[in-house]
Amino acid sequence: MDNQHIAFNKVYLTGNEYKYIQQAISNAKISGGGFYTKKCQTLLEQKYGFYKCLLTNSCTAALEMAAILIGVKPGDEIIMPSFTFVSTANAFLLRGAKIVFVDSQPGHPNMDASLITSLITEKTKAIVVVHYAGVACDMEKIMSIAVANNLFVVEDAAQAIDSFYHFSDGTRKPLGGIGHLGAFSFHETKNISCGEGGALIINDPSFAERSEIIWEKGTNRCSFFRGEIDKYRWVDIGSSFLPSEITAAFLFAQLEMIDVIQQKRKDIWTLYNSLFTEKKLNSIFKISEIPGYSDNNAHIFYLDCITNDKRKNLIEYLAKNNINAIFHYLSLHKSPFFLEKHDGRELPQSDYYSDTLLRLPLYLELTKADIERVVQTISDFSKNE
Ligand SMILES: *Cc1c(COP(=O)(O)O)cnc(C)c1O
């Protein structure tokens, strides 16, 4: 068996990226909001039935726009998981919000919806859900809590492109398209990528007009470009949230191939899963379980190593065998920045996943032999445990 290095992630190129970037350059209009930006936005709106989509520089930027749109003021409380990326919290902290962290589910890193109601106060403004690994949070329950308490729901759907939630009445909706607002990431590590990029999904039409203004630095330039007004003015707060046409051109090359990319990722995920079952490794590690109400968009294949020591040893063993596996998310409530600000509640499930979760390589260049080698190496490790 050869011992070539297996990286954790490699960006996939569809082949049209250079062509579209060249086209964008020869259009001689490379600032944001042009031909490729519109093509990406329209593709996402039509494919997933989103009311409105705006491309952004990142998911972080889309979350910052969401915080502005729902009108977060200093002192407002925002409920969100502790087991997430820093941007989920920063976007709301930047507007002066108080972050109230909710624990993960026993059995899954997603937020435990049964804990939300007890955290709601008069100051609660929104629930921010994070669909970890593209697996849906319990949206039916979360939306009904939000309706009952008059709260906004923002979906951090950074990892959740092309994943769906199945409601009990048999209907399904794309993740990012269920709450008032949703945010996707097209960072290099995500299923669909343009290096750095994202999108804001506007599901509540009442946010549509203002979203364009905030996107365009607080001006009504979008209306001006549509010929609805004769000059554009400063009308609200905003920032520079649009990516350039070069980025949008790259992204379009990926988005138009989304079905192919998704099928290949799912094949890799399924192969991992069946090899783990075949080798009975699912009694030594816990493999991600997908709840019946969620699709699996194959963003992440992770193992729950059960103890921190086992994870440490496994990472070392894989590294010795030239395989790069990584862990992520250290509970935000225990971070150097937030520790003193947290209200002191224990969040044991979030800490558990911080200690035990391990992500395996998952990208389209991985061959069947690569995947077999990763699983065999883990199997060898478990025999020496
Ligand atoms: C990747 C990620 C982000 C940040 O995305 P950017 O596009 O890099 O800003 C935010 N939240 C979650 C859950 C993520 O996985």
C-alpha cells in the first residue's frame, strides 16, 4: 500500500472557473453586482425557491447583514449554540447583543431545541441555528418556539447548501430557506467554494428592500441601477458586503455543477460509512447519525472518538501514516474572549464534541483507495488501542 500524503481538504475545480473569470474581465466590469453576481443569485433563487438571495464576501458578512436587518440593539439577547464557528456570535456581538449559548444535543452537535424555551427572556430577539455538517436542526420545533415567542430565526447555513428539512406534514424546505434569514458560506473548505464568499438568503419579504441598501453601503444604488430613481443617496447604515465579479465568476462555475459535486461528495460519505460498518468500527467510534427529518449533504464525515485521549492518539497515528484529520470547534463559552462574559452554565454536550469530534478527509479528488486506506489505518489503530 503506498503511503502518499492524504490532505484534509483540497478545493475542487470544475474547469470553467478560468473561462468565466476571463469573461468577467473582458466584460470590463469587475466590481460587485454585475453579470455573474446576478447569475449566481438567480441560480440559487430558482434551484431552491428562495425569495431573494444576495451574494456576500463571506458567510460572516451575511450574518452581519442579518444582525443589522433584524435590528439587533445593545442588550438584546440572541440564543445560539456554543459549538460553532466564531462568526455566528461575532456578527451579533458587533451590534451589542448579549449572546446566550445553548447546549448541543446528546448524540449530535446541533443545538438541543428542548433547552431553548428556558433561555428565553423579555430581551430575547432571535434564535440563531447552526446546521452542523449540513444536518438540519429540529426546525419544526424551533420555528414553533420562535412563533410562540415572537422571535426571529436566523440560519447559519454555512455548511448546509443543498440540504433539506422534512416537515411532519410531508413537505420539505432547503436549509437556509426556513428562518427569516439564512447565510451560506462558499469558503474554500465548504462543498461549493470561491475561496472566500457567501450568500444572504432573505425568506421574509419585508427584509428585501432594506437588504439591498445595507448590501450597498447604506445607499439605494440598487434602485438607481434599475432606473427606479435618478440619483442614489445615503439612506441607511450599511457596509461593503458585495464580492467582486471575479469571485462571482468563480462561484458560478461551481454552482452550475452543484448536482455533480453533491453526488460525488455523497458517494464518498456513503463509502466511508459502509466501510466503518463493514469493519465494525462503529462500535469503537460513534458515526454521525442523521435524524429522519434531515437530508445529508455530505459536508463532513466525522467520528466521535468518545474520549479526548483517543482522539489525540488517533490524530497522531493518522499523521504518522501520512493522513491529515482535524478537529474543530472549541466551545465558544470557554474561549479566552468569552469565558468571563458567559453566565456560568455548564454546556456538557458542547464540551464533549469539542473534546471528541474528529473530521476525516472529504473532497472530490479522494479515490476509493484513499478512503479504504483511511479506514484501514483507523482499523489498525483500534486494534492497538
Ligand atoms: C465556515 C463557517 C462560517 C464562516 O464562513 P465564512 O464564509 O468563512 O465567513 C460560519 N459559520 C459556520 C458554522 C461555518 O462552518
